[in-house]
Amino acid sequence: MITKLTKEQEAKIPEFINKWVDKASEPIDVEKCNKAVKNIYKDMGQKEPIVIYGRSPLETSYLAWLYLIDHNTGSQLRSQLDSQLDSQLYSQLYSQLYSQLYSQLDSQLDSQLGSQLRSQLRSQLDSQLDSQLDPLSTDQQCELIKELLPHFKEQLQLIQSCFYVTTWWSAWAGFYEFGDYIGVKYDKQKYNLFKDFCEQVHFIIPFEGICFISDKPRVINWNDKGQLHSETYKAIEYEDTYGWTCLNGVKVPEKLVATPAHELTLDYYKELESADHRIEFVAKYGVERMKSLGTVIDTYENYKGHEYWDRYIFGKSKYELIDMRKVYNDDREAIFLGMVHQGNGMYIMECVGSGVTTIKQALENRIEEDLTEYECADFH
């Protein structure tokens, strides 16, 4: 039994992490991918599937959707759809479907790939697939589509409930591969099935006799903390340009990334409803620049002399109370509590309402608790 790693083995851990992180954007080897998928189907006792490829999860979902429409409604509906669907949907997706049909890590890696990619893919697919359909239902030339839209959405819901993003499994594949390297004994057949599948398959929609697979992203940008991040373009982009923008691991509006820092305005800041988006705005806009627009009316430095405040509250978070009423046209609500976020180390500003003149009041409002018992001699 292995109970302790050698120094040489420990030194190898980053290599395994980097290998599987890099595989996230490594192009699919179609021959290896076909083999891996068919082997998985065979091991499950299923017949060998036809494998259809899309350039992104969105396009792959469209392909699966069109297949389900055709498979479930027959050739009559297909001929009607051919004349009614808009040209882009038909030429790029429907024809591609049929041409292909007939021709046919360790916790770090988990946080980078599993939680971020998987959750963002799912949320974007939910919203984008529906948004791509909505224009069809309002087009006067697509009355037939309008009548059949509930049926089409049933197919979309089926797709959304059964697709798999394998980045979570890739984390485990890296873990198991390291185990193999240090001498852990596995069922080799199952180990190779799992590892080969995770190496090639990034996104899959499996059905009986057929499955739909997306190519991997052609670009994935990380910051030095291993978070999805790009200050100039999409953090993730696929071959068909599908993707999304992220700053420091937070999915943000494309406008926030595309707008140079010196062109960002407070009017846009006010438009952002998400607290996470506002944090990223402040980081890009510049903390000192943001604070300079207001007036600091209280600071953590005014609360020295008490161990509780120094060690547990002010010493780490470095609170400041900032009056931003001039920026907000004398809005009485525009009093902000500035602080260092203990999770990511970023400086954030949070509106704490009106009538607040001290950090103590701001904190009491936030946690709904009287902090008087923790006062020190020079507490305001």
C-alpha cells in the first residue's frame, strides 16, 4: 500500500495538472474520439453509434435538436421546415447534419475546468438556445414554426437535460493518471476507457445509436490564479466564435471587457445589477480613480486600539466609508463601504444606504447586529 509520496513524485504533480488543463483546448483527434466513444457504448452493451461533430456546444445542440425534430416528426415535417426555417439555420446546421449523418485534476483543475466551464456552458445554453428560437416565433413568414414551437422546445429541454460536459471527469482522469504513475493498481480496461474518453470528449449529447460531440474551445485564457480571464476578448472561444467573456473567473457582459478602462463611465456602472459585475468594473476602472470621485468620510485607521477590530475586522478588510453622493447627483443612498474582499483579495465597494456616517453603522446594517460591545476607546 502506498502511504507517502516521494519528493520526486510530488514534484511531478504540476506536470499532470498542466497536462489536463492544456487538454481542455487541445483539438479533438477525430479517429481517437470515434474509437473512445464507440468503446464506451460497447462497454455499456449499446450498439455502435454514429458520431456527429459540431464546432461548439451551441452548434452541437442545434444539430441534436434538428435530428430529434426529424427523427420524431417524419419527412413531411422535415420538408415543411426546409422551406420555412431561415437560411442560416438551414444552410449551416441542417445540411451539415445530413452530410455528416451519411458520411460519416486535482482540485485546482476541478475549479478551473469543472465548476467554471460546466456551469457557464449550462447557463449560456439555456438562454442562448431559447433566444435563437424566439425570433422565429415572431416572424410572419414562420407561422408554421410558431405553431410547432412548443414541440421544438420540448426537444430543446430534452437536449438540455441530457448533455454532458466532461471537464469534471477530466479532473478525475488526471488524478487517476497520477495514481497510475505512482503504482496504484486499476482495472486497466476501465481505466483506459475512462482516460481515453476524457482526453477526447469535451461535450457530448448521447442517444441510442447516435451521439453529438462538440469540438473543444480553440482559445482558453487564464489569469495567474488559474481563473478564466481576458481583458481584451473572450476568455473562451470556439471555432464558430461561440464563447463568453470573463474577468477573474466571473462571467461578465462583453461590453465590460470590450470597453477600454479610460472609456468606462459611472453611468454604465449604475446599469450593472450584479454585485460581481460591479466588483470587476471597479477593478478595471481603477480603485483609486473610483474613490477619487467621492470623499472618504471614515476609515479603518480610526479604529485602532482594540484587538478584535484590528485583527478580525479592520486589519484584514481595511474598511473605508466613501460618500459618492456628488457622483450620484446628491442621491442620499450613495454611501459606499469600501473593503478588501477576503475571498479574492480584490477591493470592492458596496452601497450601504442613507444616514450612514461611520463604518460601525455600515457594518451593523450589513450584519443586523449591534457592535457596541466591541467598541474601543477612539471608536466613533
